[in-house]
Amino acid sequence: MKNTKAIISLCPLILIILCMSLSCSEKKKMAPESQDNGIDMVQARKEIENNVKQFSEDFKNADSLALAGHYASDGTFGSIKKDDLASAWGSMITNAVKRGTPEVRFTTNSLFSDGEYLVEIGLYEFLDKDKQVKSEGKYLVVWKQEDGSWKMYRDIGL
């Protein structure tokens, strides 16, 4: 049982290492002008950047239901599953407001694909009311298409 828990706890790390190694070895795939195994990466980048911008707005508006709506039906944020995302984001918004950082900004640094999923690596910044960065970090999101739009399938802070 302990070995199973240890292996499961390493899964996010393994995914991150795999994605980062792919991004390093496949630089050509990250070019926004390219078609990546049938996915128009220029259009995909626009859609992801629009989704990320809307996600920031939903956070700023303290709309945890809208935040949860950005995830695929089987999507997760870390170990939090879809059914619990609205509640979890509500708590995170409450905590961010208490810390004086009611706004979050996301920046996509790289985006690549295997033809089915998109993998986004980016930077997040929590901002205070004066738009000053108070904390920051990196994230990795695996996106998948669901009902004709890109939805977050796996969302992991790095």
C-alpha cells in the first residue's frame, strides 16, 4: 500500500519531466506558426490565450463556478476532481482576497501538442489591488478538446 501511494504521488512529477523533456527535444513543435499533428497551433494558441485571459477575469470576479467551467468533464486541478473544483476555487479566491491578492495573471510561455492534447507551460502572478506582483510561480496545463473547445484536463502548479 505504501509503494502504491509513493508511485501515485510521483505521477505529477513524472508528467512534468516528460512534458519538459518533450518541450526541450521538440523545439520545432512549439513554434506558433506550425501545424502540430493536425492541430493548427496558431489558432490553438489564440484559443488558449483567450481561455487563460477569461480564467483571470473569472478569478478577479470571484466566480468559482465559471472557473470550474474551464475544466473538462474529467478535468482535475492537482488532485481535486471536477465535482469539487467550484468549492476549491471558492476557497482559493477567499484566501487570495484575505492575503490582499485578489487578482491573478497568467502568461503562456510555451505550447505544444501531440496531436490530441495541448500542453501549456506558463507563469502565474498574484497581484495586489495596485497591480503589484506579490507572489508568482509556474504551472503546467494539459488541454483537451471537449464539445468543440479546449478545456483544462490536467492543471498542475510547478
